[in-house]
Amino acid sequence: MPAADLSAQLRTTDPAVGLRAVGALRRLAEQVEAQQVAVAREQGWSWEQIGDALGVARQSVHAKYGK
């Protein structure tokens, strides 16, 4: 979904459309987060550094991506 379409859907007064857009945003955020965590690890970042950057505990990042 193009960003302009998503932006318009987020401003809608139709809850069904808006909530689907929120779901799409969550999925996109998860994909971007996973990609950036992988890049950070490839560059030698610690789980603590990644957690700090994301504003979460290192344990939660490691539990989610440390496989």
C-alpha cells in the first residue's frame, strides 16, 4: 500500500478503514524493526544498545530477535 493511501486511510472517519490502516502500520513497523535490528547486529551492536535505541529492555529485544 502506498504511503499516501495509508495516510488518507488513517484520516478516515470510517473505523473499519482506519483500523485496517493501523494494522498495516503495525505490520510495516515490525518489518522495519526486524530489518534494522539485523543491520545493527551485523554492525556489532549489543542487545543493550539496540534495546536502548528502541526504548525497551535488552532482554525483550533478545527474546524477540536473538534466535
